[in-house]
Amino acid sequence: MDGAQIQVFIDAAAHYFEMVSDFPAQISSPFLVEELHPHVRHYSGVIGISGAYKGHVVFSADAGMLGALLIGISEFQANVDDQAEELHLDLVGEIANTLAGNAREQLGAEFGVSPPLVACGTLGDIKVASGLRTYCVPIIWNEFRANLLVAILD
């Protein structure tokens, strides 16, 4: 994975937050990580990458960010707290899928994306590509933090 490929994901994340809110995201410089788990937040959406590319994309955020995004896109009402976890899982999967889909537009049809898998807490039984260099892209939006974890081999 090179700097231009990582920039595709950074641009996709910036564009996503511009489209869904009035608050732009602050996206920090990516850095190489040894393990995914220290950078996994409470909710994660995982996209497997196949075709000419191999790897994974993980968008991971906490409930605060996801709740604020849901309110902003008018899909969340305060009186449905019993559905909050399900809505958070749906949204984190949708965000991961959107970011990977936007990257596919830039990287071409040979950049295959799987349907999103979602997890709460840890990645649990979700298998991610091993042995790949993984980059963490920290995102701050409206004072909330998320991480975009990208590992792609082409």
C-alpha cells in the first residue's frame, strides 16, 4: 500500500463527514500499527477486500459519534434507546461500506469489496487479513474520535 492509496481512504472519510454533517472531520496523518485491537473502538464495521487487491478496511467508532451522526441524519429519536445498539451497528457498517465503495471508484473494479461485517466491543470472530501492513487513520469529528484501519496488498 502506498501513500496515494491511503490518500484515497482519507479523502473518502473527509467526503463522508462533509456530506452527512455541518462539521468537517479532522483527519490526522496515518501511522503504521502492529495490531488492530488497540485501535478498535466500541463499534466496528469491517469490509474484506478481494480481487486484484487483498486486505481489509475497518471503520471503528464509539457510541457518542454514531449517536450524533444518527441524530444528524434524522434516523435516531431519543425515545428508541432500546434500538440504539442495533442502529449503531447498522451505521458503522454503512460507513465502512461507503468508505470502501468510494475507494473502489478511485481504485477500479478490480478492488472487490465484501458486504460489511459489524462487531461491538472487539472484532470477535471476524477474521481480517493477517500479515499485512495496517495503517490507522485517526478521525475527529464534532469532538468524537474514530479510527479507520486500512490494510491493502496489491
